[in-house]
Amino acid sequence: MDKLACMRAFTAVANAGGFSRAARKSNLTKALLSKYVAQLEESLNIRLFNRTTRQVSLTEVGRAYYTRCIPLLEELDELEAVVQDIHTTPSGELNISAPTSFSELHLMQVISSFTSKYPDIRINMVLTDRVIDIVEEGFDLALRIGILPDSSLIACKLSTIRTVACASPEYLQQYGEPDCPKDLLRHSCIIDTNYKSEIAWSFERDGDVQSVNIEGRHYINSAVAVRKLALAHNGIALCPTFVLGEAVKARKLKIVLSKYKIEEFGLYAVYSHRRHLSTKVQLFMALLKEYFSEHPAWEE
């Protein structure tokens, strides 16, 4: 009896909630799964599943056995991955989740450099502003911008991202430049709905925090779209500096209320501590750290 194959078959059936569903999700037939589970039950001299014509459920001792099986199998998978990494050239698929606007503006150069250096690695990237479950959805790592909540994930900070208020010189020439946050009440504002406090903009100076409930005609969930509306003279926008760098440098946008500090966020790479950090992930992390320092290019 192949004890390891039997344990894998048992956990597959337990995860799927039945032999037929487990067979559809794996490369094993329903008959082979049944055979492996039966052999495991016989060797342990216990019943792992309650079986009826309609469903399969774990017995009490089956649940206890399942709880101990999972970490053992995961540890074995990690051990095999470590050995394979040592003896093989980095290859395979690297699955990444990353925020849309940031990635389109700044991540593609990193991806291009990475695949040029390691042509045997295939990049599968999903751009989304949704916070995904990287373990459940099968990602090797994710890039995230914000203040991270406590979680079981390991987070590596790559950079700090500032937020500033800005507008086009043409808009400011027509409507005037605000001297203090309260002056925003007489301006049209462009609102990025990705911010949790989208209509309450907070400004800090010398320890004094002022919060202003702003109004506007444009509400949109894209920092790039907010920048384009500001460039078209539609009002004052709150934007991360990674979106504005080139436009400010070209004097197409002007930062206002620069004496005030607005909320800062971190740029993080996150991955699961439950998963072996493969060579391809380590190499990609090293390139990310090199490219996104604490003083990134967009701040120049």
C-alpha cells in the first residue's frame, strides 16, 4: 500500500465533500479514490467517512486525522519544492496579483526585466483593485497599496507612497489656488472612490489635523482617470504621487497645499507563510526591492 497516495486521496475526498467531486478535481478516477481510502481505513482499522447514497462526511476520528494530515502533506510538498529548486533552473509559472493603475504605470518594466533575465519563467498576472485571498485563489504573491490589516500573510514593504492635492495651472488661474484645506469648499473636486474616506480629505500640519468634507461633480474609482480629469482642468484632485510624477515634472499639473501632509501608504509584496518561497518568487522579490526603493523614481 502506498500510504502517501492513500493520504492524498483521503484529503482530496474530504476537501471536495465526495468521491465524484474529488475525481472531477483530480487526475484520479472515483474507483481509485475509493480503493485508496478503503486501504487507508483498513490499515488504520478505523472508519474515516460516513457514507450514504447522497453524501460523504468525515467521522469524528476522520476529522481528527484530516487535521493532522494537512500540515504533513503541505510540509512534504514544500520539501519536494525546495529540492527541485536547488537542482533546476528557475522555471514554471509565477502567479501575481497587483493593483491596476499602479501596475500599468510602473510594474510592466519590472516584469519585462524579469522575463528577460529568466526566460523559462512564465508570468500570469491578474490586475485588480480587489483584495484577493492569495492562498485560496492560488497566487504566489500579491502587490498591495495601503495600510495592511493584521493577517497570516508575510508582508515586505517595498516603498512609501505619498498622496498630494493637485490641479492644472489653467484651473488654478481661473479659480485661484487654495491657501488652506477649508478653501477646498469653494472648489470643484475630483473624487477617487478607491479611498475609504472618499469625501473627507484630511490634512496635517504641525500636529494639527484638518478634515474637509469636499464635494465634486466627478466620482471615479481609478487614479489614472482622476489624473486625466485634472489634466482637463476639471478641478482639484487627491492622487498618489506615482500617478502624477510625469505630469508635475512637465508642469501640466501643480501640487497645491504642499505645506500640509496628506495620508501616506505603503507599497507591499505579500505572500503566504504556509507556502515554500520558491526560487522564482525569491528572484522576483529581489528585483522588486531593487526597483522600488524608499525613494522611487516618481518622486524625482
